[in-house]
Amino acid sequence: MPASNRTLILALRQMIQSLTQQNEELCVQFTALAAELASLRDRIGCSSRHSSKPPSSDGTGFEPT
């Protein structure tokens, strides 16, 4: 195998390794963001404006818009 082919193969292997690592990191970020989104959706659905709960159940940090 010519040296240029070996160099190309090594470069492609490094690129694959780098992209695999980036993909794994993005999967972790995606999982964290999906969990945060689910939590925020739960909070939206739990205010007195979006449920049958009384306004006093909204807590002190709730500000109606």
C-alpha cells in the first residue's frame, strides 16, 4: 500500500474517532436538555392557569404573565 494511502487511512481513522467522541458528547447534552425540557413542561402544566389547582398552590416564585 502506498504511503499516501496509509496517511489518508490514518487521517480518516482520527476523524472517525473525533466524530465519535463529539457524537457521544452531544448525546449526553441532548439527554440533559430533554430532561430539562420535560421538567419545564411539568412546571408549566402545574400552575393554576393551566390546571384545576388553586392559585395558592403556585408558590411564591410564580409570576402570572
